[in-house]
Amino acid sequence: MDERGFAYTLDAVLALIPVIIIILGVSNLPTSNEPSNHIYSSQKAQDIMDFMAQYRPGGGMTVLETLSTILESGSNNPASIQCAGENASTILNKNFPELEYLLTEENQLGGKILTGNLDIENADNVATASRNYGNYTYRIYVK
């Protein structure tokens, strides 16, 4: 093989490198149909539930501890359920103003909705997270 053929071959190979890089870059762009949005929502649900398990407004009890105390002290009556829902709503709306969510209690109240603004029947890509405090199991649904 003469030097001319080698130079043309090397030139052609080097010209393909940027083309391959562009093709690989474009093929890795996310599309709206990929489950990456679901992963984000799922992580968001976990983060919000962790927040409620650790955040102590005014340095007192955590949010979940407060909700459990309200429900337990009222023997899960409608007034205590409403009070717990209002308490949770105030904290969630203050700290996550754009959030579409639904907070329920699963163990003692059988899935009763405490608070939320999410239309779960017509929502797609809903993620959940749950935490326990005492005899209460809280589940949050986020979009």
C-alpha cells in the first residue's frame, strides 16, 4: 500500500469520529416517553415523605408525629381527622406550593384522605411513598 492510500484511509476514519460522536449524543437525548419522569416523581414522593418524617416546625415534634398525636388524642374522630389534615395541608402547601399531592392514612383509617389537591382518578404517572409513625401509616401520592 502506498502512502497516498494510507493518508486517504486515515482521513476518512478521522472524518467519521465527529459523525459517530454526534450520532451517539443525539441517541442519548431523553424523550417524553421514557420512564425518567417516573423516577423523578418517585424520588420526589420519597423526599416529601422524608421531609415530613424529619421536619420539626418550631423545633417541636415532626410533622408525622404531630399528625399521629392529633389523630390519637381525638380517637380518630372526624374532628381530629380534619385537624390533622389541615395541619398537614398548611405545612405541605407552605413548603411545596406547586405540588399536586394526596395524603392518606392507611392503617388506622383504612386509606382515608387527610388532605390533598390531586385528582388521583384522572392523574397519570403518580408516585407514592409511605412512612409509619406509631400505629399510623401515612402514604403520599404525588404527580
